[in-house]
Amino acid sequence: MGSIIFLYTLFSLLISFISFFLLRTTTAHFRRRHRRLPPGNFGLPFVGETLQLISAYKTENPEPFIDDRVSKFGTLFTTHVFGEPTVFSADPELNRFILQNEGKLFVSSYPGSISNLLGRHSLLLMRGSLHKRMHSLTMSFANSSIIKDHLLVDIDRLVRLIMESWTGRVLLLDEAKKITFHLTVKQLMSFDPCEWTQKLMKEYMLVIEGFFSVPLRIFSPTYRRAIQARTKVAEALSLVVRERRSESERGERKNDMLGALLDEDGNGGGFSDEEIVDFLLALLVAGYDTTSTIMTLAVKFLTETPLALSHLKEEHDAIRARRGETEALMWEDYKSMPFTQCVVNETLRMANIISGVFRRTIADVNMKGYTIPKGWKVFASLRAVHLNQDYFKDARSFNPWRWQMNNTPGATSSVNVFTPFGGGPRRCPGYELARVELSVFLHHIVTRFSWVAAEQDKLVYFPTTRTQKRYPIIVQRRALSRPCKRLEAK
Ligand code: HEM
């Protein structure tokens, strides 16, 4: 085994060496033949500036890597990270250009570990007309009228169900993950929390862990475990798909995402089991980690900003006063939470769960007088814009009041500078759902509990934005909310 690894390492080094020098030569050739590349630095042989990027994002400073280069080279710069030359944009207009030209000049591009684990039929990796069709099918299952008609009830019930068990010390991120996982499973396949969903969640979490590992089984036990877990999750989902297909053939139809995918008469239909499984798995991935992290970080920011927390409590206590202690939230309640929406925006702006999006050019692309060669990676940084003082005054402080009416940041700019859900054809189809989930979560946490942070927990930004200790808090039930009748899953 040792000698195989040695040979493998030697081989990889050789390939990296050749690639690096090929890159240098082709880049020099490109510079001679064409117009300029954006300014920047390729860093060290083989690794480029990858190590600087990783160590920068492991600190509490959200944007050291980009800040440093923007001040040297401007908002469009070239670097070399994760084995490839990459152009970074920290400019809202260029970001918009990149997002809007999806499929024309750029295509989405994910790291190998993520695309292998997602499966080739996932929405995130689809292109062209199939992508368009599936994107709008996904939207039709997460838009406001679906949320209003039936998802809101599920969200409200699940949030209360999970919070029912909270006493003493609670690891907030883990609890938020339970909520978003079970909610997504319900939305996709109509399952309420049960032993089967618990087991699925355990395997599924191993898949997620593999996303940021080296996508080589031989080197990374995390990746190996993730691949095995993916097989188990796919088998479990295949079984459900097969059963539901037979039900559908007998004329039975459930009003969920899987129902739509199996529906021969509607927009869905005609998909193989494998395609449906990949599609479901990608939706689980897209909605679960992002929304649970944003829930956790909203609570962290509020804990550290007591005035905002008390303002939020007032808003939600008023709703409870109208609804009584146990009645479920209604759509009109959600629509009467103006300060909550400011907190949601500000959390999305400060936390930037998806810090930016990777694309690959499919032609030579001209931007701001520079030319980016065909086949290059481009990273549109959403976070760099959200944390830029030019667009958001005192950009690195949590200030939900900045979003109050007549005070909207970026409103005077010709380009929308606030894009936490991306834009263009790949704009997040779950943007409304995520906002509602976060608002309902905040409603129940502030009306049912008071809490303090159990210990210091640092925010870090690599490989994803999260707190290091999953944000432990000590909770205490508020007098207003004596534990209500136990909520049973329907
Ligand atoms: C706070 C929570 C969320 C944030 C910040 C977020 C952010 C984003 C962003 C920035 C993209 C664009 C990626 C790109 O352009 O390459 C995206 C795509 C996507 N999101 Fe979300 N998202 C969130 C929650 C959700 C939820 C709840 C769902 C569930 C339906 C969801 C489903 C998706 C899907 C399926 C895509 C891929 C779209 C495509 O490639 O066409 N997201 N999300």
C-alpha cells in the first residue's frame, strides 16, 4: 500500500508540475496574443495562493483574502487557487454580468468533491433547457403561494416540535439542522419525522462532510465515508421513488416535489429513478445547511446586539398577544413582521452563507477592458460586495435598522448590490422559503425562550461560514410560554 501511495504522489506531483508550467507558458502566450488579463498574482508553483486563501478565511475577519487583493489590484483580479487560475470579481456590476450570462458566456462550476457526491442529474449541475425546466419546477414548489397554502403550517409545526424538547444547554446549529432537514424531507416526499428520517439524516450528514474533502478515496477517509453514505442515501431514496411510482401508476398522487417529478401529465414525468434520486438529493443539500446556518447566526448576532433582540421580541410578542399561546402562525402574521425582515436581510448580508459563486468561461470574455480566456474559472464574490463600505455604511457591523423603509442600502445604485441568493437563471429557487423558515424560527425562539451564549464561539469562514462550536446556548422558557400540549407529528 505504502509504495502505491508513493507512486501515486509522485505521479500527482509530476502532473501538477507539468500543468503549472503549461499554464505559465499558455498564459504568457495569451498575454502576448490577446488583450490583458486582470492584474494579480499566481503565487507559488503548484499551490498558487490556495494556502493564503485557506488561512485567511480561518480567521474572524470575513474578507481578508479579497480585501488585500482589491486594495492592490482593484475589484477584478487574477489569482491561482485550488489548482486553477481563477479571476475574482468583487464588483456588483460585474457580478451581475457573470450571473446573467449563465449559459451564454459562463457555466456553473463546482469542485470535484461536490459534483461527485451530488450526482450528475442534480439541478446544480444541469445545463441548458433541462436546467430551465427543472429550475422552474423547483420554484413552483417553494414559491409564496405554496408556502402560504401549505408549507407555512409544516414549518410552524416542525419548529415547535423540535423546540418542545429544549431545556438547559442546546447546541443551536444541531437543532436548526434538525428543523431544516425534516422540513425539506416533508416538502420533497411528505414524510414527517420518524425513525426512517432520523436514519436518513445521519447518513446524509456524512455526505455533506465529504463536500469539502479531497475527492480522492485513497487520501481522504472523510470522502470515502461520504461516498459510502451517498450510496445508502440513494438506495433509501430509490426505494421511496419506486413505491411512489407504483402509487402514481394506480392514480394516487401526493402534493409534493416527488409527486410533481412523477407526474406524466404536468411539467414533470419521463425521469428515470436515478435522475429523480439525484434531483432530490441536491435539493436536500441546497436548502439544509444554508438555512440552518443562517438561523444559528441570526441568533448569535441578536445575542450580541441586545437592542435589536428586544425590538424583535416586541414585534413577536404582539403577534402572540393576538394569536394566543398555542395557535399556529398564519400568512398574515408573516406579512406583519417588518423588523424581522430587517433582521433577516442583515443576517444574510453579514453571514453570506454562500460567499460567492464559481463559474467557468465558455468563450473568451471581455470585462472592464480585460480578457478572461475561455475555460477559466471565475468567482463572483457576493460577500465582498455586501461587506463593502461603499455600498453599506459601517458594513462590518450588524445593524438591522439600516433596512428600515426609506433607508434601504443600495436603493440609489443602478445595480442591486444585495444578492445573497445569487441572480440570473440560477437564482436560488428557495429564496422565499428560506426567509419564511428563518422568520418562523425567530418568532418561536424569541416568544418561547430567553437565552445566553453558553461559551465564546468564534465565527469562521472556511470551508463554509459557521461558528466553531455549533453555537451552544443556555435556554430558559419565558413565562409567556408554558410548555404547550405536546405537538405530535401528523
Ligand atoms: C439562507 C438560505 C439560502 C441561501 C443563502 C441560498 C443561496 C443560494 C445561492 C447564492 C444560489 C446560487 C448558486 C449559483 O448561482 O451557482 C443558490 C442556488 C440554489 N438554491 Fe439556495 N439558498 C438558500 C436556501 C435554499 C433553500 C431553502 C432551497 C430549497 C428549495 C434552496 C435551493 C437552491 C437550489 C436548488 C439552487 C440551485 C439553483 C440552480 O443551480 O439552478 N436554497 N442558493
